[in-house]
Amino acid sequence: MGILMVIVIFISLTQHGNARGPEDCNHEGGLCRVGNCVAGEYLAQYCFEPIILCCKSLSPTTTKS
């Protein structure tokens, strides 16, 4: 019964709100963090709402050719 409850909670976290998952966060240049974003980052979306945040850097990274 405990395993079933964990599965239900996991599914509800991934389907809630705009929680799009770590793959989307990483693909868009963000990092999943628990709790808060670190200095120099902002909350872009959620990896698993409301616990795991997708944080992106405030300064855009530029590449030179």
C-alpha cells in the first residue's frame, strides 16, 4: 500500500500545474534545484511543483565563433 501511495504522489507532482520535468528544464538551459535558486539565478519553471524548481542564470551565456 505504501508503494502505491508513493506512485500516486509522484504522478500528481509531475502532472500538477506547469511542472514539465527535468528534461525540459535542462534542454532549455536550466538546472533543477530543491528549495531555492542560488544567487544569480531566477525561477523559470518547475521540475516538480512545488518542491523542485527549474532555475536559470540571470546573465545570458554567449558563445563566440
